[in-house]
Amino acid sequence: MHSRFEAGFVDTAVERGGKHIKLQPREFRLLEYLVRNRGRIVTRTMLLEAVWDYYFDPQTNVIDVQISRLRRKIDRDLLAAVATYVSRHWLRDI
């Protein structure tokens, strides 16, 4: 069973089971974007534009790396549904 996950978008606070989780600013922007787009398909292009302010595809694995870091910091099981990579798109599932 998972403990409660909370994210405050005003104060940029993230907690899991009452424990504060320190995220880098970019990690927080990514998490916020995914949460705000819950249930929607989020493309790599959308993430690059909203989180990185890139309006071109830099042909890097920056998104993969940041999703991996979020999973490690928050909880791999909880974030397993946050992003599923399918044909260069991230699917929001929770």
C-alpha cells in the first residue's frame, strides 16, 4: 500500500507519507506539468516546450533522464503509471 502523495504548486512542496521530498526546479516543473495534465496524452514536444522552453527537438534523452530521477525520488511504484513511453509519447495514467 502506498502512502499519500501531496504536491503544493504554490509553495513547490512535495511530500510522500509526511516526508518532504527535495526536487530540483526542473524536476518540479516536470512533475507539475504531468499532474496538471493527468489523464491526457503528453507528447515529448509538449514536455520540451512547457518544461524546458525548447521549441525544437534536441534529440537527447533529457526527458527520459528526468522521469527516471522523479521515479527514484518519489517512488518507483507510484510513478510507474505517471509516464509510459510509447512511440515517442508520454502517457499520463494516474
